[in-house]
Amino acid sequence: MARRRMLRRRDRRQAVGLAVVVVAFIAFAQTGSHSDSGTPAQTAAAAAPSDASGNVALGQQLASGYGWGSGSQWDCLYALWERESGWSNTADTRVTGLDTPDATVFAYGIAQARPTTKYPLAGQPPDLGGQSDAATQISWGLGYIQATYGNPCGAWSHEEADSWY
């Protein structure tokens, strides 16, 4: 039963990801859209919902500090973390079946840090002494994206090409 639930979740995530790609492709084809850097976007992300709440609203607020709280960069960040964790600060690959329940290295939280010990302690899961703090996870994730990819659309392009970022 747990395996079936995990497969249904994975199938839903894949369907959402495919829908995002299709909508983005259609939008790009119709508008010739470009990324914020002025170069053609490799894979545009679908627009984020305008009625953000909870972790999504917190993410948008914190992303604004990087200049990513609106426009294409926000759309890319929204799509990236929607696919990775559904914006859940307790998303855990030991639970979804992507890692075994007793795994010592696993991905966790909104940004799906792997290993989860990359987060400051407050962002880590309770079984490691953390509090699953969404703000900590988002802040870490934004810094990781900036340092590794430059911006969310760079991370999204990598996610689209390699199924991870």
C-alpha cells in the first residue's frame, strides 16, 4: 500500500512536471520569450500562481531579497521546488521510497538538500535534532541556487536536463 502511494505521488509529480514543460513550450513558441539575462530561455517554467500562501508565500518573500520574487525567475523557482518537494518542509525521500527508510544520506525539505545535513540544524528533520524550519530551508536553498547556478532559471534548466539540481 505504501509503495502504491509512493508511485501515485511520483506519477503526479511527473504529470505536473510534464504539464509545466508543455505549457512553457507553448508559451515560449508563441512569445519567443527570453530569460531575465536576455538570452533565450532553454526551458521556461510555467507561471507561478498569483495567490501564494504558506511556504510558497514565504519563499516568494525571501526570493525577493535576491530579485527573484517575481517574473521568470520566480516562475522557475516555483516550478523547481514544486517538482522537488511540493513546497513541503517535511518532504523526505526516506518516506517517498526514493531512499530506504534507514538511509543515512537522503534528501529533505523544500529545497531537497542531499544530504539533509547541508541545511543548518533548524532546517533538518526532527529525527536529526532539527525543526524542519521552512525559512531555514528556503534561505539555504536560495543561497545554494545563487552559488551553484546563478539564478533559479539556471537551476530549472539543470533540473529539466538532468532531473536534479
